Amino acid sequence: MKLLPIVALISVILLGSLFVYVVEDVPAFGDPYSPPNRYINLSIGIDAEGLESSLDAGVLPAELRTKIEEIGYTKENAFPSLEEGKYEIERKEGEGEEGWDVLIMKEELYYPGLEKFYFIKEDGEKLWVYRYSIPVRWQEKCEEEMTTPNMVTAGLADYRGYDTLGETAVIYTAAVSVILLLRRRGKL
Amino acid sequence: MSAEKKYGRDVVIETIARLMIPFIQLYGLYVMMGTEGAGGGFQGGTVIAASFVLYVTAFGITRGRKNFPESWNVAFKCLGLYLYAGIGLLCIIFSLGVAEYLNYAAVPLSNIIGHADTRALMIADVVEIGIGMTVMAAFVSLFFDLAWKEESVEEEEGGAEE
């Protein structure tokens, strides 16, 4: 008889602790520099000695390139190749994000151009490699590409156009099946 | 006769509905096409469908069915989806072998007004309108199906009681 309340209490405590555990890792809402919003750490750390001058000159050091390709970011896996001449490096200054942007040449049909792909962060004596997440491109390029001030509409109808077409088809199918199920009269 | 009494006309409700319906539909159109504000095709279509529901609530289901018949309903429902998918097909035809399905910049209009403006035009005036049409017709159709059924059940019950 007393078992049910005890089990309920235990499960509430377990769920509450799980909630706290998960929520602790969630970044503050609207923080533009939090990892999911801005960029993803690829866990590549390397000593900075001597590499800064090479990066400033616009050449990706060979050690960094092999480290990036070791974790599978190769041309065979459909990631942009890091051969010389296919990228550009720009120095970036800003609060909390000093480093270099690695821009990759995109060969799209209607919008060819340079695009931010990797970010090499200068952190004391070490260099850390980050990858820009997709929302960054979305935020920075959507108004330029579509002259639509609403980011959500632009994404819904353009970047994710296939998805929206499918959703419309789902609603259509639902309406047709309700007609078949509920319509009892011959007329109409 | 009993049905007429049950769904008798009410001057207040009819006047308010007559005042509100055009504005609701205009707002629905704004939500559907205005890419500056919040919203989109799904939301705008639902708002317009709500105006039809208000019409039926105020004027009765027979009149509502007469003003928004099933033939129009089916036509709108199909036309919206065809508009959306047809733009995709147009892009395939005009991109000549590249098969850029749903890449709106492939339409030759982009040679005149530019890629970005073409995409904006297609998103706001074709794709969202298509989505809105389908959603509006689908929701109105769902509402009419449910309402017809309930009415017929009530009629049968009323007949049994009498």
C-alpha cells in the first residue's frame, strides 16, 4: 500500500537530479559565444611555438593539417580539402576569440564564395581548432542570400525547403484520410 | 422546425462576425505573406481557416457550406501543393541538367532582378501562398467533416426522442 508513494518519490528525485545534471551543461540563453551557438571544439590542441607566423602568412602548418585529417575531416569523407591554395586564413580579433579564421572556397552553382569553416583559437601557448556551426552561416548569410529579414521564414522555405514540402504533403494526406474516414454522406 | 429554433439567428453574433471576418482574413494574408514579421504559411493558413469557422458559427453550417463549397475546397487543397512542387519542377527544367530541385535562384527571373531578390519573391509570394492554401483548405475541410457528422447525430437523436 505504501509502495506506490515511495516509488513515486524516488522516481521524482531521480528525474529531478537528471534534470539538474542536464541543465547545468546548457549554455545561457542568447549567449553568442557558447559552443553550440558559435563553434564546436574539435579537441585538437597543439603547441603554438613558431606556428603563429606561418598562420599570419596565410599557410596552414602541416602538423595542424595532419591532426585535422586524422579525425576524419578528409576529402574522402566529403569535407573540404586543406590543400594549399584552396583556403584562406584571416586574423581575427575580438573579445575572447583571438585567432585565425580558415575560409574555404565553396563551389556552389549560384553562390560560390569563401565561407568560414575552421577557427583556430589562440589560448596562451596553445592553439585549439574549432569548427563553425551551421547557425553562424545561417545568421550571417541569410539576409544577403535571400533579402528576407526573417531568418526563420528563410530557413523554412529555402534551406529546408524539402522538409516543408513534406510537411505540406502530410497535412494534405491527413485531410484526405479524414474525408475518407468521416464522410458518411454520398453527396458533397 | 426544431432545428431552426435551435440554430436561430442572433443579431449580435452575426453583426460582430460580419465586422470581424474581413479583418481576420486580411491579418491571415499578412501573416502568410509578410516575411518581415513572425509567422509563415502554416500559421496564416490556420488564421484564415479560423475565419471560416467563425462564419459557420455565426451563420450556420448550411450557409457556410454554400459559400465555401467542397469543390473549391478540393481545388485549393491540391493547388497549394502543386504550386510548391511545381516551382521545384520549374527549377529542374530551367537549370538544364543540374537538377536543382527547389533552388529558386535557377528560375530565369534571376537574370533580371538578381538571385537574392528572386529567392525572396519565390519564398514570400509562391511557396508561402501554396502552403497557406493547402493548410487553409485542409483545416476547413476537417472542420466541415466533423461539424456535419455532429449535426446528423443530433438530428437522429432528436428524432428518436420525439
